[in-house]
Amino acid sequence: MNSNITRARLVEERKQWRRDHPHGFWARPEKNPDGTLNLLTWKCGVPGKDRTNWGNAVYPLTLMFPTDYPSKPPKCKFTPPLFHPNVYPSGAVCLSILNENADWKAAITVKQILTGIQDLLDDPNPDSPAQSDAYVLFKKDRQRYEERVLEQAANNRSIMPAPHLPSFRRRALSLSSLNVPRRYHLPITILQYLCLIPSLIGFLHHLSRAWSPPLFDTTHLFSIKSTPLVYSVANLWCLLAGYWSWLLTTSMVRRWLYQYEVSNAVIRLVIMNGLNWTLSTWICRLYGPDQPVVTWMVICGVLLLSNVCKLMWTAATSVDSKYRGKAAMTTSPPVSASSSTSAAQSVVNGFKLARGEELHYKSTVVRVLVLPLTVVVFVTMFAMLYQIGRMRASVKPVHMDISAKPHPAFTVNNNDNDNLRVMVAVLSAWTPKSIEKRKTFRETTMQLIPDPQHSGVTFHVQFIIGQPPTDHVRATMGTLIDDEIKRYNDVLMLDVSDKYEDLSQKVYGAMEWMDDYQFDYLMKTDDDIFLRWDTISQELKSLGPQERYWQGLAYWNIPPIRDTSNKNSEMNYPLPLFPPYTAGALYIVSRDVVHLIAGVGGPRLFVKNEDQNLGIWLFPYNIRPIHDRRIQQIDACEEDMIAKHFGDFGEPGAIGGTMQDMLANLQQGRRMCQGFRTSVCAMCYPCHHKGTNWREWNFDCHHTKGVTLLHPGALTLVD
């Protein structure tokens, strides 16, 4: 037969054996002097069956495959020869499935050959003797025969691997007992200890912080609220994570060393350590530096789940035919050596975990998982209760006054007494996209701010942001925000939430901050709005200081959205209609209006959208907005606009260009909307053969009142 066929068959046999082989057996090709594998010669070990005279020992065997395998069977030879009726004095095995003239078939595998030889050890075939001494004793003096077998088994116990796969419930097996070469002992031990690196780093980090708690995070923007007690509790969870990680790694690596070659076990160990480090790092970054206890509780939860799965898998595999521990098994009747291939295929008909074995697993779960977890949870609970008690005893009510220590960059220059003074609040956020929007806002629309000496109007621009919504955002974006503040000095960070649903509180906080300054008007806009500062400054200069002034794109008789799937839904506002309000893209209010909102004490109702909230705040003072259609929030462009929205319209395709394009049009003397989408008319503009998208959206417009609904729906009240 072609040698390529023989080699391909033996390569497949080796692959199948490494993937799945009976417990206690071992088989591997012999190595040539140059280090390559000799697939034609395999060194094997056949364990004796449990509860027999051949048990508790492994008998070395050599498989020699002919070049025309599998047409012809391999030669099997015990080295040294065994005392057995069916083993020749040379060590060759006499078995029908190894005889090409008897029961050999090309489909018989190495696994079937070795299990067939194992069956033959305790069940000799007296009709086919190969060794006279053993045959005579077996037939005439069975007691003496069994004594010789026991002596032979005792001589082969030194090379026998451990009788059971290692698990949590047994003492750790030494590397020597797993037949690991000594040159691998140190690398494997080092790799095992590397599983403790994440827990060790976390323990040392929290220990240093417990000794000297930091006041601020690495960005120096936010105060750290964790106390030494919190870091001490986090250290307990670090120790628990290290303990569980060590148990899992040690148990798995010894199973791998038992089932696979050393190199494959080492590769699995390296991958497991890599997953451990990567997952621990990701969880630490996810929860940030100010939640040490939560971070390590999550890591311990992952390790707990892994250990439970490991124990369940161990319990399941320990009763399989290839993992014979204390499992009580019912096997098929023994087959004699003279039988055919069925002699090599012992079939397990059923198995059941012994009661003692089941109790052992339960005690293991309690000892290594439940008990340590219970101790750490109780310590954590009492530590948290102690800290809460101290906080109740020591904390006094504090009135937050964000205007008490304003950022020096926003101090108004008192020498500009002759100029009209306009505070500009630009709402922004902590997201990377918002950082890009602020950069674009500075590089485009702010280039149109006129010179105060020539225009007579001084603008003070501040981007308004709140506190980061999560510690992860703080950790990832804090450095960028800090650098931006130091570079531009135009970002005001308020002690309010930065979430979208808290926009009203952000606007209110900005007005509180501004109420301590002298100015004539407040302009509120967003970081994705292109403003015509030149037009606005001319109009405000000609208007002069006013009282009870409010200008913007007005809305009236608009009901709240009660659909919770809409991000602008409003479930907290009880009335069926909002008071008149202006769009958040741009509105201008006089100084006294800001004071009425932020400087007069009393409760404030906060709804989700800040533009609607402005109408609610001003409604009791009977201040109505002056409608200005030149402020737009839709994907349209009109030449006389003073505020153009560049929001999420899939730009630039949906609106025809970017803020840079609009600035270039103005700087080069072109029409402002040249190149932009002008096929639809803007809100409240005459259409003149243009599309009327805003009417299709069920809007109508009154020339003085502003935008309302074309077909109002049913009004709803909220209890």
C-alpha cells in the first residue's frame, strides 16, 4: 500500500487519540534522533482494569505499524514482556484482532486495539496460549497465577499516572506524578502563578490608596469619594478573586497535563492567563477608579461562575467510562480474546454517581466557593453599614452654590461699560463627538464674531457641560476635557448631570452662574448651530438694553409627547399643553429675565427639554416670546437665517454642506446657502414652489405667535 496512505491514517489516529482517549491510557509516536516523530512506532501505556488483580498499574506497550497499514495490523509488544497466557516470551501479544488472517479489519483504531488488550489482561483466552508457564499456572494453580499477577502489578505502579483526574475535591497532583519532564516544571509553575497578577496589582493599588487616599482622579477634575474603608473592603475582594483564580487555573492545568501533551497544556495555560488579564483589565476600565468594590465584585462573579461550571463539568466527566473514579458502572459482559472487533469495544450501558462522590462535590462547593464568598459578603455588608452610620452622624446639610467660585476665565471685563454685553451659553456634552463639535464651532461660526470696538457689542462665549454620567466617561474623557479647558478657557463645568434628560438643570445651573455678572442679554445656543454673529450684534446694538425681552423661534399650543419610545417624551409634565416656548437652537433673553429664573428663590419644575422648560419658568411672569423665524432646526437653508442647525441629518449629504462650507461662502462673498439644500422651505417661510416638509410633519405657523400643530390630537393629562 502507498506509504502516504499509511502516514495519513496514522496522523488521523494521533489526532483522534489526542482529542479523545480512555482514562489512564497513554499513546504517543516515538521521536527520531533528529526530533521528528516516527509515526510507525508508538509508545503506549495500558492500565489494568479497576477492581482486578491487574488494576492500579500501567503496562508499557510498543505498537509497530507496517508500511502497508491499515491493510495489515500493527505488532503489539509489551516491554518488558508480561506474565500472561496470551503474551509470547518476546512480549508480543496474541489477540485475534491483531491477526490479519483472523479478525483484523482496516477500520479498527488504536483506541480499540488498546482497550482490547486491556480486556485481554484480566480475561485470558486459554484456547490460544502463547506462554507455557503462565498458561499452566492459569489452568492448574489459579491462586499462584494470581499471586504472580499481583507481583507484576506492583512492579508497574511506579509508572502509573494518577488514578483520577485532578479536581477541587482532591489534593493537587505533583507535576512528576503527571509524567511532566523536569525541564517543564519551572515554566509551568511560573505560568500558574501569573494568574495571580491582576489580583496582586489590584491589592497593591488599593492598599496604597487605603494608606493615602487621593483627593482627585488622574485628570485633577473630579474628587474621589472612596474612603480608606472602601479600599480595604476592595482588598478583600481582590484576595478572593486571587484565590478563585488560583483554584481554577491549578485544576485546569493539571487536567490538561493529564489529557494532553505538555506543549498543548502550556498553550492552553497561556491562553487562559491572557483571558484572565484581558477580562480583569476591561472590567477595571469599565467601572473606573472610584468604584473599587464594585469592580472586584464583578471580577469575582465571573470567577465564581467559571468555577461552578468547572465543578459541574468535573462531576459530569468523572462518571464517564473514560474517567472511572468512584462511579458505579454497569458494563457489558467481558469478551474473550478470540472474539473479533467487539473485544476492543467495551460499551458502557449505564452509570450512576455514587452517593459518597456526590456528597464530596457538595462539600467542595461549600468549602472553596460558598464559605469564602459568605465571609467576604458579610464583611462588606458590615463595612458599608458602618460607613453609612458615620456619614449620617457627621454629614451636615450643604447648600450648593456653583456661583460662589466661578472660573476666572469667565470674569467679565468691567472696562467695557460702553458696549452692549452679551453672555453666550453654548450647551455641549462630554462625548467625543461633542469635543469635535466645539472645535468646529470655534473654527467656523465664532470667526464671525465682530470686533467689540467697532461693533459696540461684547460677546462672552462659554460652553456649558455638566458632570460625567459615569466613571468610565470620566476616566476616558477627563484628560481631553482638562486639556481643552486649559487651552481655551471657555468651558464651564457645572455641578449638575450631563445626561440628555437633565438638559433643563444644566441650563438652570448656567443661569445661576451668570446671575452674579453684569450683562445685558443672554444668548443660549447649541454646539452644532451656525450663528450669524454679525447680524445678531447689529440688531442687539440698535435695540439697546431691554427688559422682559425674549426672542426665538416660538411654539404655542404644543402638547407633550407621551410616547416613551421617543427620546423627547415627557411623562412628568401634568398639563395637556405646554406654555409658549422657543426652540433651543437659539433664544435671546434680557438680563432681568435671567434673574427672574435663577435669582428668585422658590421651587422649580424641571422637564426633560430645556426649551419647553423655559416657557414653563416664564409663564407665571406673563412674558411671551417674540417669534423669529430665522432660527431653524430642520434641514433647510434660507439666506436671512441667523441660526442654522447642523445636527444629525446624515451630514453633509442631507443638507448639502458643513459649517466650514457655510463659513467659506460668507468669507468669499457668496450667498450663505450656496451649495446647501434649498429645495424645501424652512419653518414659517413662504415656500414658492419648494417642498413643505414642515407642513407634512403636521405643523402650521402664525406670523406673530409662531409654530403650532396643523391638526391637534387628543389632549392628555397626567395624574
